Amino acid sequence: MVTAHETFWGLRLRRTLAGDGSAPVLVLVEGFAGTGKSSLVRELTTLPEAARATCLRWACGESAAPPTLPADGPVLLAVEDVHRAGAEESALLRRLLEHPRPGLAAVLTYRPEELAAPGLPLGTPPPRYPPGLTVLRHRVRPWSADEVRQVAAAALGERCTQEAVARLHERSGGVAQIVADLLAVLRDSTRLRCTAVDVDAGGVPVRLAELSLGRTAALLPEHRPIVWAAAVLGEPVGRDELVTVSGLGRSLGRQALLAALAGAALIESAEGYGLPVPLAAVAVHESVPGPVRQEVHGRAANVLAHRQPVPWAALARHHRAGGRIRGWLRAIEQAAREAAEFGRHQEAIGLLEETLATPAVPPQTRARLAPILARSAVVGLRSDQTVQVLTQIVEDAALPAAARGELRLDLGLLLCNQVGMSDKGWRELERAAAELRDARPDLSARAMSALAMPYWPNSSFDIHRAWLEDAASAAADSGDEVVRTAVAANRAGLAMSCGDPQAWELVRKLPTDSPDPRCRLHAARGLCNAADAALWLGHHGRAEELLTEGLELSGKSGAPYTKHTALGARLLLEWVTGRWAGLAERCETFVTATADMPVISADARMVRGLLALAQGEWGSALSWLSGANASSRDHAAPPLAAATSGALIRLSLARQELTGAAAEARDAWAKVKRKGVWVWAADLAPWAVEAMARTGDPEAARAVIADFTAGLEGRDAPGAEAAVTWSRAALAEAEGRWLDAVPLYREAAAAYAALPRPYAQALTTEAAGRCALAAGAADAEGHVLDADKAQAVADLTACTRQFTDLGAVWDAARARALLRSHQPAKEARPPGRPSYGDRLSPREREVAELAGTGLTNREIATTLHLSPRTVEQHVARAMRKLGTTSRQHLAKMLDEAVLPESLNEAANSG
């Protein structure tokens, strides 16, 4: 938003107020009602130069007498609402401006639409400005979409969505006061997300309603229908269309339009004539008597029906409001088909949901419209109303079996994909496959193909493979290329998910350049699913390429659901490849945008939880991973469920809650065994092995490793292979076989470096150093070879740097503490404790960092191998040096603290 400080006229006005000898200046500030003219005047009075001048404010039309100007010195004269000035006030202003005194800086504000003489704020004849007076004009324009976004974000915070901002700008026309009034309503809402629906529900602000209705009422009764017609149309239109809809006839309609323009009830724009603000149409529309309003809508429908191309959605709205039910349904069907054909699926959903929820729709029409809604809903974003409508329709006994099966197919997909009700969705798809088997083998193949996808949580891989073979057979019999493409996409996804080496060739054969847009849509889905599966396998580079291609194709195909699943997978890819800068914010933004679609938001929620865990924000991590809004691990996609369980096991181990960690490990591993897709255990197995072994059950840990190893035979899954090595190392460490663990951890670290997966690489590198030092400490003679110790210290130094670069605060502090406890003798500190004065010591900073994340003193003590009492003392000293009494403020204030830069100095501090 441009301020007065940044304008040419603002600078000119400041020079006059500064008393630098500049000529007097007049600034005429014009703007429609509510655009912020008064705010501009208030801003002027806060200028530094205004503080040293005499500031006088005066609002025309009020009973108070105009202020008297002082005899000398700079003066800021701000006169508001000049369009309301009476004869005496206008005469006084003329005298002041025709004979301005030195040092006068005058600002006059007015509404141009309410001037008695257009363009002449002081009426006729215009004032005779003297040559020495600088006269400037400034038009206060409505806010842009970006300016509305800034204001809305400040008012609503994370609840503000792009959809809401767009609707705010559209409905308000960018008028500042209207935006502020709407935000005042939305700010008090308890909803987690503010959407376009919420903006519409906010209604018409009182100021706008009274202004619009007052201007309409000021017209002669015979002229008001021209404003009613504009309100019914709800968009700027040409003169002839507006007059026709008003029903006034050519001559009277012209008179009415001129009167409405003169009275500011309507305005002229490049697009035609309409209400000054789009939202004003709602207030005026509601004021029109019902029978009259219905007649006006009927005339509007007649006008729109002759446009080319026909605006079917608007035509449907006018037919319905005009009481023409058959015309409404015909137009709705045409509008929905057109929207779906051109990939505008959310538009089609919006049109059909409301229509099909209306009892007046005949059964035959419902049977035609419901499949359009279902097909759009499957590729669109979640809508609970769609689920309710389709659920009611499929239970209609009068519906033909084939039509019911087709709707049930899409309902099952919708329940599973967008709503997250996997069990109910599975049952609906099974029923759809049976109902369609004879009448529509092509659609039956689609249902079976959906059941073949391995992401269903409660069925085994063998069941999915059997469904895929049935689907392939039915697709071949159908002769339908679109269905064959759908099955091919799912075959590629199934093969990729389990690490089948043939999967890459199946993906390559997907018809991404098919002339049929329906085939391209399935190909886009196949690419995005394959990208997600490749990510879990550890093929990160290939996953990135598939995501890029899949996102591009899904965008061109109008498939927002597929696009959003790919965007979620990209967040997960950024996590595993170490692109953490800004990742937490990106995850939170994505979760907010997809809050009511748990399947889509699951990736972002898990990544956000993993980041919190690495940063020591354990309470936040637990909330993201298993809180009230997180996906249940019983219903989440199996790879996400396994990875989430791995993170929760690690959190329990860090908190020394070993029994809970082992219980989670056993339950999660049982689910992996039932599913049979072993590559998905890569983020679970190492932590499950550690939990079982540390709770005295090494045989269960060995069984996990044996199952995992056998399940990966013949699979192309480098990430899982690295996890097997890590799991073997974890078992060796838990059993005290440190010399066996060291080479296994280093082998795993090298494997993760090759993927690349830097965080896993750093964790296994740290473990290698830890075990090497532990082996030395346990040596019979209490020593370890200098070369081995040097390598261990090098490992710990490297992983500390890597953790720090990633932003893994907790991990970095833990690695530094271990490094410090085994610092080489040649780097040992001299006797005595170094003095840091008012600066934080490295140890105090470590403790403060972890305290600022929310860890308790006991949790910090466990991480840094200190006593809780020592941690308490370090926290107290850090808070004193940073000047805060709040642990929560520590993290924010650490950035300003002066710290030593040397790693050796950090290692040497006690």
C-alpha cells in the first residue's frame, strides 16, 4: 500500500510544512466512499514536519465552525468531505485558496461520485487559483489483490487462505473500509481455515448496505428498476442489456440510467454499468420486492440466453431465481458438462452439489447429473456435501444397476482418497466391481484396478495383486483405451511400490502424450504415484523427475487432487534430501490449505513432526505425528504409518520410555508383515530393532532383520537396503558388540550419502563414532588405538556440522556433547574454567537452545549426559545473561548472543 510519504505530492507538502520557503500547496484527494481518504489524512498529521506546524482538521457539513488559521507559521489544513460543503463553507474555502497565505499546505478530500458538478470539488465556477499556489490531485484507488492479502494475513494469520483473499478482493472491489468490515467478522470466527464460503457468509457490511440502499432510495421510484436490474445481473453490462433487464423501455431506461449515474447509485467502467462495489449488489438485490425480483431475473435469463458463448452457469442462476425450473436444470447440466470437459472440476462440483441436494430435481435428471458430479469429485478436492449427495443417490432403489454401480465406484474412490474413510471406500468399490461386472466391464475394471493399489491399510500385497489381474482381464475385454490406461497406471504404481525392477519400464510406457485427455489424466496420476513410490524406495533423483513431469501433466489435465498429492510428496522429498530451509513453514501452509483432506495433508503433517523431533520440539513433534488432527496410523497409507511409527519409537527412546517404544515397534512391525510391502519398512526397522533389543528381546529384533532382509530379495530399493545395514548395526550396538557395529554404521552412512539422504547419513555417522569410542572405553586396558579414536572424533565432528547445517538442534547438541566427552588429549583445555563474562559459554548455549525448544531439564540432561541439577544451573545463567525470565524466549534471543566460533573452544567448555 502506497503511503503519503512515498508520493510526489507528499514530498511537496512536507517541504512546505518544513518552512523551507516553498510555495503554498493544495492537494485534492478524491476517492470513492470507504477507500481510505480519512486514513490518509490521519497519516499526514503524523509526519515529522506536521509536528512542528499547526494542524487543523475540518469536516464539511458538520455543525462545528470552521477553524481559524493562525497569522503566521506553516499550517496543515485538512478539510474532509468537501462534497458535503454548504454554500458558506465553499465560499470560505474559495477565499482561503484564492488568496493562500505563505506556509499553507491544504488537503481537501471528497467523493467524486457525489460532487454536485462532476470534477469540480468546490462547485461552479471553479476557484481562481493564484500562480503561486501549487495544485495537485491524488486519487485514492482501491487496494490490489496483493494489498488485500497483506491486510487479511495480518488479521487472520494462518487461517487466511488464498481462496478467501481472492473472494475478499472480488466482493469488496478492494475498498479498504469494506475489507476491514468483512475481516472484523471473519476475525471472530472459530474456524481453523477461512474460505470463500466464510467470506460470503459474512454478509454485507452495514456501512455499505446503508450507502447503497440510500443512494437507490434517493432516486425517483420510476428510476429505481435500473439499479435493481444491475443488482440482479451482478456484473457490469452494456446500456442496452441493462435497460432491457430493467423493463423500463428505451426512453425511460435512458433517463433512469442518467439519474442513477448522477446519484452515484451506479457507476460506469470499462466493462459497462454496474454497482460501485460488487457486494453492494447483494444488499440492493435483497431489497427488491419478491415478485418484481423474479420478473427481473426472468428478463435477465432472456438476455443471457442470446449471448455467445452462452454463460450457462449465470443463465442457470437466473432461470432458477425466475422460477423456471426446467430451464434451470438444462442450463446447470450444460454448465457442469462444459466445466468438467475443460478441467474446471471444482466449478462442476459446486454447481452440481447444490442442484442434486434439491428434492425438486426429477429422478431422470438426477441420474444424468450425478455421474458428472462423481467423476469431477474423484479428481477434484474434498467436499463432504458431495459424499452425502452420492451416498443418498446410490441407495435409490429406482436407480438402474449400472448407474448405481458407476456412482458407487466414484463414491468409493472419493471416500478413500479425499475423505480418508478407507474401510468404507473399500467396501463400496467391492460392491461397485460386482454391480458393474456384466453391464459395464470397463467400469468394473476401474473399480478392481483401484482395489489393486497397495496404499489401502488393511489388505495384503497378494490381495492387491489378485485384484490387478482381474482388472487387467476386464480392461482387455472392455476394449476401452481409457480403462486400459487406468489399469496400466495402477500396474506401474503397484510394481514401483514394492521395488519391482520392471516398474521403470511400465512407467515409461504410460501414454503421457495421448490425444485423449482422459488417458492423459490417468497417465498423470500414474506418474505422481510412481514418483511417490520411487521416493520411498530411495530413488530420489528419479522421484524428482517423475514429480516434475506428473505435476505438469496433472496441471494441464485439470486434476487438482493428483496435483496436491504430488505437492505433498515433494515436501517429503525435501525432507529426505535435506532441503530443510523454510520447510516447516511450507508444511504448515500446505496443512492449512488441505486441512479437511487428511489423505493429502498426511505427508506434510509427518514431515512437520519429523522436523520438530530433530529440532528438539518434542511436544510439537508428538502433536504433529499423533495428535488430534493427525491421521490415525490404523487408517493412514502404510508407508506413512510405518515412518510415523519409526519417529514415535525414536521419541520414546529419547525420553527413556522403553516399554512404550517396544510396544509401538511390535505393533507397527506386525502391520508391515500383514501388508507385505517390505520396502516401506525403511524408516521403521532401525528404530524397531533398537527398541526391541534395548528392552531385552534381541530375538524379536533379529526376527525383524530376518523378515526385512528376506522381503527385499530381488527388489530395487536402495533406501531399504541401507536401512537393513543400519538395523544390523543397531542390534550390534544394543548387544554391546561395538566393534561389529562400527563398520556396519559406516557402511550405512555411505549408502545414505549415495542416495543422498543427509540426515540419515549424519545419524549413522554419529552412531559409528559413538560405538568406536564405546569400544575403546570398554577395552580391557581402558584404551583405544589413536587412529581409531581420531576417526571416531572425525566422524562426530562431521555429523555435528551436518546436523547444524540441516538445523537439527537436538541432534547437533547431542553429538557435540559426545564429542566433548572424548576430546583428544592434544586439544584438551588448560586447567581452570574459561571466563566468558556476560557472554554465553558454548555449554550454556547448547542447554539454552534445547530449553528454548521446550525440552525439560531431565530431557536435556539425558541428551547432553549431564545431571538435571547442572542443566538447571546452565539454564538459569543463560536466562540471566540474555535478560529473560521465560524459557520460551530463549531460542529467539540466542541469535543476538555473542558466541565463540571455534569448535575446539566449544568442545573444551565444561
